[in-house]
Amino acid sequence: MKKTFLALFLALFTFGAMAQSSSDKVLRHVVLFKFKDGTTAEQVKKVEDAFRKLPTQIKEIKGFEWGTNNSPEGHDQGFTHCFFLTFASEADRAVYLPHPDHKAFGKVLGPYLDKVLVVDYWTQK
């Protein structure tokens, strides 16, 4: 079931990325969060706000969007939030990952995070 969910997830995001990307390939960084039971709406909002600030703090992020799960299929395994970042290169991603603002975001997220799923891929046509 887990492999099926991941395959479906990747297929859907690859299709969406293909529809939106330019003729050049870009590196997508997809992050899904499952919050701990008992995390309040205020705490979740704090995490959302902190993640949304990252593109203004880290110039290597070329594109950013996010949203919450609304799939009726019931395959989300408790993951509620999806963040979708675009990088021009692996070098840009390499700057982002250890960036102090990304690390600071991790400290905001940490107390509330149950699970995270990260998938990176180069767009294809």
C-alpha cells in the first residue's frame, strides 16, 4: 500500500510539474508533513508561516507552492501538508539544505512533526 501511495503521488506531481514547467528541466523538492496528535491549529499555522517565509530568505528557491490534503481517496497515511519547491540545480538545493534559515525552520517544525516524506526529482517531458 505504501509503495502504491508513493507511486500515485509521484505520478500526480510529475504530471502537474510537466504542465507548469518551461522547456528547461528543473529540480523539484516535495515535502509532506504528518503532525503529531495533539498539535493545535495555532501550532500548525506557526509551521506554515515559517515554511512560507523560506523563499524570501533563500534566493536559491526558484518556485514555491503549498497546500493541505483534500484527497477523498483516503491514502494520505496522515500526511496533511505538501510543500513544493523548485530549484534550478542540485547546487542550489545544496545551498538550501544546510542554509541557516532552513535549519531555523526545522527548529520551529521539530516539536510538532510526527513524520516527513521528501521526494526530489528532475522534471521530464
